Amino acid sequence: MSAGQVIRQNTRKNQGTVTSIEAVGDGLRRVVFDPREAELRWRPGMAVGVIVDPDGTSLRDRWRHYTIRRQHDDGALEFLLTVHDTGGPGVDWLQSLEPGSSFTFMGPGGNPTVETGHDHYVFVGDRTSLASMGAMRDALPDTASVTAIVATPDPDRASFDSPALTDVRWVAADRAETIRAGLVDAVQVLEPFPPDTQAYVTGEMVAMRDVRRTLAERGVGRRRVGAHAHWTPDRRGM
């Protein structure tokens, strides 16, 4: 799969213990945690499944999937999570975390992982995509040609913590509809893509679909686009 191999998620349960949590950027929290089993097979782009509500009445209430931003030298893993204002099991879990909190997770796995060796890369998504974008950008050579388009409510507060990524186009959008329109418009006005362009599209489900269609119209075929939906209104368990 030219858009990056999707590796089946490890279904063995692991335990994580939070070591630090801090507010960063535009409505994000950086969560660092130690896994009980430190030898994890992780590649940039992968996610883990987290039990956010052990007492939930359905799988959609019990589980959420979160992309790993990075793995530290000591084996600790890091999330970059969005604090949504819509409530729900995932938001409640995130709000409850503090150093020393523990949780159960499975993985890593799933999600497209980055491929090296292409002439140009395009990352498109919203602020829920920043973890995967940062992880994949860090895995590429500093000299790689990369453009990122990110929708976020307040671009003045937004930041991208991968120093090698210098071409970031921030789109001001705070609802699914404006995210969809803003990302499509931003992709449409990009310069023509080099023939060997690799794209990764993540974030809101319908926006992802619309962006993939726009990329195809611009000459980036389906097999050159890795995609994974993180959320969409009124749907839980993603």
C-alpha cells in the first residue's frame, strides 16, 4: 500500500501510568505516560485503543483511539489530545487525568504509517491530526518537502511542535462544516503537486472524504493518500 502500511493493532492489554499532563497550543493537552510493557512495536502514525470508561454500556462508550505523538528515549509514550467542548466519555476521561492516573490500552497499531522516499508530502487535517502529523514529519528527513494544512478554532494560539515542519497553513474553523470547507479551499489553492506526492488526510470524517476527492482532482490518486477518520459529529467510539 503506497500510502503507508496499515499494521493490525496489537490486541494484548497493557497498562499506562500518567507521568505528566499539560495544556498546549489551541485546546490541546500533552499527556505522557509509562506503559507497563515498554517494548512496544510503534511506527509513526500508529494509535492505541484506550479504555476511557470501563463501566460503559457499549464498546463505543468504553473505547477511544488516540494517535501516539512520540515515544521517548526511556520508553514513555506521548499523546496530544483535543479537549472538545461536547462532553462524552473521552472528554470526561481526559479531564480526569493527573500524574499517577492509570488506564488500560491496547496497541499500538492501525492507521496509515508514513513512508519515506517521496518527492513531496501533504498532511491535511484538524487539530486532532497534530499528533499523527508531528510523528510522521519527525520520521522524515529534515530536508523532505512537506506542506501541512491544519484547521483549528484559533490559529493565533496554535503551534506545531515539529521544528522541521516550516510550511504550515492554518485554517480558522471551529465546526465540522467550516473545517470541511476551509480544508478543501486550502488544498485547492496549493501550488501544483510534484508527480511523486504522498498525502495523509486525517481528522473529521466527511472533511477527510472531501479533501481526498479534491486531491484526486489535483492529480493525487487514491493509492497515494493515507487516510484515517478521528471524529464526526454525533458519532462516538472513533
